[in-house]
Amino acid sequence: MPNQFKRLLLLSALSSLYFHSSAQDNSIYHKDWIDFNKNGRKDLYEDVKQPIDRRVEDLLSQMTLQEKANQTVTLYGYGRVLKDEQPNASWNDEVWKHGLANIDEMLNSLAYNKSAKSSFSYPFSRHAQALNNVQQWFIEHTRLGIPVDFTNEGIHGLNHDRATPLPAPINIGSTWNRTLVRKAGDIIGREAKYLGYTNVYTPILDVSRDPRWGRVVETYGENPFHIAEMGKQVVLGIQQNGVASTLKHYAVYSVPKGGRDGNARTDPHVGFREMHTLHLYPFKRVVKEAKPLGIMSSYNDYDGVPVSSSKYFLQDLLRKDYGFEGYVVSDSEALEFIYNKHHVAADYKDAIRQALEGGLNVRTNFEPPSTYLTPLMELLNAGGLDIQVLDQRVREVLTVKFKLGLFDHPLIKNPVLADKNVHTAADEDVSLQINKESIVLLKNEQNLLPIDVKKYKRILVTGPMAEASNYTTSRYGPSNNPITTINDGLMDYAKSKAIQINYIKGVDVVDKNWPESEIIPTELSNEEIESMTAGVKLAQESDLIIAVMGESEREVGESRSRSDLNLPGRQRDYLMRLKETGKPIVLVLVNGRPLSINWENKYLPAIVESWFLSNQSGRVISDVLFGEYNPSGKLPISFPKSVGQIEMNFPTKPAAQAGQPGVGPNGWGNSRVVGFLYPFGYGLSYTDFRFSNLRLEKKQIRPTDSLTVSVDVENIGQRKGSEVVQLYIKDVLSSVTTYEMDLRGFEKVELGVGEKKTVEFSVLPSHLELLDQHHHWTVEPGMFEVFIGNSSEHLPLKDSFEVVK
């Protein structure tokens, strides 16, 4: 018998023995209730038939000060802070003997963290039983038996060993497919439910307005309306499974000064109206329309006030205005930053006081709970925090736990079902479809794509990302799934088509002087020249080149901001040498942010944006390049031509990106590059579409009316494909400066050759409102223009309507 298997048997036996020896003499588990406080009678909070608010108040009235304090702290799970995979006798001496708000990332075998690798993460049923054991300990061994909320990450799919992997959020945003995104949310929520997690930290609703920022890859893009539509579907999909969705990162987190990341997450230069119109818009809409049960507060300040201690953000806006009814958990160390980074608290106790008074419910950090609970209890015992403030914070946490059913059915009834309901074949198919629909075709000169296998028999695959694999697995998503690299996928496809494929790396992602080489050019090394020369030699012997270039997980992601947006390292140098061969080049981009690929766009005939696909990347790319799938993705974020144009986004204010005039008043000559490299909403197809017959239900509406807009879209090309029909609205005259136009509707439509469909949009009053000079949201009377097309710059149809009093 292998030693590892013996260890598992022994551990399970010891766990069972511990529970058996410590169980109550008289069972606390009854047919329709649980005697959480072990007093032999059904208390009001234990009665499933009672209203939640009464149950919460009853439980709160029975709690000690320490028990209340413990409901405001997170314990990071095994391999992060917790040392034990399963409960043991020592837990009776730990601070969580008084309970906890939540346990995060418990037994998920966190990717890239060897210390978190657990024998209880897989098979899935084993994990479900293991979390049952932990939950059972809190029910049976704490005085009031308050269950814990098992939280976990989920932006790439559930952050668990061998769960269904999804591509990066920027890929998900590129699908523009609400139905598909809803399915993704459902997968995340269902897998969480069967594995024992009760709360998932997703979606990210940050609005990416600076592509230098490292976490662009983890967002849905730059447009608030688009982000709100994507995020709403994820929340609805997750919570339909009885699992909480926690939005992040609230608020104004994604625009730190200079696009800096990590320790520089402060000082967003955003005006008040812009903050509400852009950065708060997705949170406001998703909270109001999807009712998420969680919010994660961000590290940063706004206008000098840390968000995680801001009454304005956490209470006035979030709870009173938006109607949020969940609990707020801090991003890791956000509470500590109030003191040691923002320096607006005298000491750590003062930071705790400010956070709880501001509206933060639960502190999260990669430290033991005692590092927070000890000073909190000292603060409470000294009268430094009003007990009513603590009661309200705890009340909000408990309310979520009751809403999740943790006091009614805290344990997974049949853990074995997890093996049949987590990462199914159907889930894999949905994941594959999301990956495919996220591919954006940026250029296709003379229809080089899809590749004609009769014409191009010898193909060179080259570039540093062709054999890369780590980017397909995120710290915030599943791990340990088999990975097909892009080169492997192309090789597999070639076997069945009598195509010869050769591979050579040719160049590294970055050079040895990077990132300094982004600002100070250096000569190519002999090693670099030799590697490129070898690639050029193989290219000369080939009919076609597939160059897979971009960024790896080391150049993009959390705490990985950049000062330049070109292809890093020597990649462009290598492409220039490949171009000299005269062979056609297909550039496949693997990257997590918009790149200023101006030379590449001018001189290479075909460019495909793949972002950070998940583990099926090789199959996805081969299907797209060889025409097994017709790309339908659209850019959810603009591509600037230069880092010097930043900020350059959609929507934009009038003339915000205009150049200096060459003649006339102040016309001193053109001195800058203007315009987008690729605009928001842009993406090509292997077929063509035509828009016609734009119709407005009415030409005049009142401020409280809705308006139906219809348009016909037809596939006039030679193959089946999907088009994203986009609706934009412009407020012609307004009391405050608004954007030139903004997205207010989109629909993805699949059409066969020659097929025509009618698409309808509902323009709602909320689509027309602005934040006026008195900071009131209002729909102002006046003319509005409607545009229809397939990108923010290709809008062939236009009409108008008037809002009247």
C-alpha cells in the first residue's frame, strides 16, 4: 500500500475518531432544526419558520462580546494561514473556538502555492466531506454553533483543484455574449455548492481605463455599461445556486496614478462625476439588479479617504443608495493600509475603529485572526468603539449566513454527488465555447485566414508564447487541469491534414535588460542573434509563419504594471527579421492588456487577439486559424497607438483625443499621433454583415418612458457567423459635459449565409440619465441620437428622438 494512501486513511480515521469522541451526548441534529446552542430547546434563531430578521436579533442577543468580534474576521485556509487540513483537539484552544465570519480558500490546492496542496481537494467528494467536517466542528464545538461562510476566488472559474477552467475575465468580456456568461456564472456557483463553498469572490467590476495597469487582464474591459451587463450575468448565475457572489474591488481601484500597481494602489485621479458615471456605475447597477450578497472593499483611497473606512462609500452609497444587503469584506490588508499606508489612523486600533464605523464588516489578511481580534477586544473593552456599531456589522454578516441557509442546511447532504456535478463534460463544452467566442480577429488582409491547407503545406510556428502554459492557469482560478499549448494544438490539427509544422522559439518574451530596455535600447546579444537567425532559416523553408507573441503571466497581472505598451523584449525585432523572408505571417497575440502594435498592424497581414485563454488554448487557436470556428469576439477595451495617448478610452469626452491643428488659431503644426489603433467594440469575422432598417418606436418620449429600437442584420458573406449588434446613444445638448456617445445596448446574433434577423433594444430612462450640476441623477429634456453598428467607430445607421417634459 503506497505511503500516501496509508496517510490518507490514517488522517480520515483520526478525524472520524475525533468527531465521535467529542460529539454531544444527545444529538443536536433534529428532523427540521439544529440545536446550535445545545440547550435542548428550539430557540428562535434555530427555527427555520421564523423571519430572518427575528432570527438574527435572537442570535445577536445571545452572543458575547468576543463572539461578536469573531464574526468580523476571516481565517485564510490551509496552506495560507491555517496549519491543519482538518479539525483536531488543538482547535479547542484557538481563538476560533468563539466562531469566525468566514474561512477563505480552504483545501482548494491553490495554484502555485505548494504549501496549500491538500489531499482533501480531490476527488471532489472528498473535499465536500472535508468541509462538512470543518463546518460540523463549528456547529458542535463553538458555544452558539454559528456556521462559517466558506469563501473562495472565482474570476477564471472556481479557484479549486481541477474545477472547470475559464479564460481570463478580459476574454469573457470579449465574448459580448450574455447567455454564455450566465452559463459561466452557473458553473462557478454550482461547483462551489457541491464542493462546499458558500461564497465566491467574483465578478471583478473594475473599469480598466489605463492599460499600463497590471490587472487589466482580470477585468471585463473599459466600458461601464458593458461591464455591468457581463457582471450581472455572473452574479445571477452564481446566486441561482444558493451561493453568494462577492463583487470586487469596490471602489475606484483600477486607475492608480500612472497605472502603477501593488504598493502604489492609491491616489486615483478621478473627478467626482467621472467616478459616479464610470467607476461606480457597474457596482450600482449590479447591486440593484442582481442583489449580490458580498462586496470586497479595495485598498485605495479616494480624495484622501481610504475606501475601506469610508462611510460615504460603504454606507451612504452602497447600502442607502444602491440597496446592498450583504456584507463587506476587505481586500487582504486593506484595513491595515488605513494605518500603515494611508497614515490616517494613529495606530492599528484606530484603523480598526475607523473601518468598522465606516461600514466594513470583515477584515481579511494573510495573518492569524488573533492579530486583529486582540486589538479589537482591547478597543472594545476600553470603550473605544460603540457596541452598537459592532452589533450592526455583525448583524449584517449573520443576515447573509441566514440567507444562504447556513442555519437550516449547513452541511452538504450527499458529498458523493460532487463527483458527478463538478467539471462535467457539458461544463468543458461551455468553457470551450467561451474561449472560442473570446478570440478577436484584428486584421485579415486578403483573407489570409482561415489558413488554406491546400496552399500552405509547410508552416513554421514560432514565438515565446507558442509553448507557454502558465498563463492559462490563474492564482484566482482552477489548477491542475491538463493544458494544451498553442503549438501542441496546431501540431495535433496538422496530423490530420497532411501539414508539416516545425517549431522554434526564436525569441524570449523579455530580454535580460527588461524593463529598462523599454526606455533604453541595447544591441542584440550574440545569443539573441543566433536564435533569431535559426528561426529565420526555418521560415525561409516554410510557406507560412504563425508567430505567437505577447506577454506572459510575469509581465501582466496583479502587481505587474508596465511603463510601455509595445511587445516586450526583442519580439518586434524578431518579427521584422521574419518579414524580410517575404513569407506571410499570422501574428497570434497572447497578452493581458492592449498593446501598441503599430508596426505589426501596418506590415503583417493577419493578427489574432487571444488574450489569456484557459487550458484548451491550443485547440481554440487551431480551430480559429484553420477555419473550424469563425471568430466573433469584439474588443472590450480600446487599443491606443502609443502610451503617450493615455488615458484613451471609450467613452470619451468631446475632443479629448484631438490633435493640435496644423493651421489656424493656435495652429503651430501637427505634433502628435491621434486616433485609436483598434477601437472599442471592434472585431472582424470570416464573413460580412449588413445593417439596415433602423426603426424607433417613437420620436418623442417623456423622461420616464422606455423606447424600443429595432434594426435588421444580415449575413451577406459566404459562411455562417455571429455578429455583435451595438447600440450607442449621444446626448446632443446637456447641462454638464457628457461623453461623445456611449454604449447602451448590444446583442450577439448567429446568422447562416444569407440569413437576416431583427434585433430589438429597449432604451430605458436610466440609459439617458446624467449626474447634473447638483449631483442629482436626471433625464434632461432634449435631443438624443441613436447609432447602430458593430464597433464604436463603425456605425452606419443613425436616427434621433426627443425627450420632452
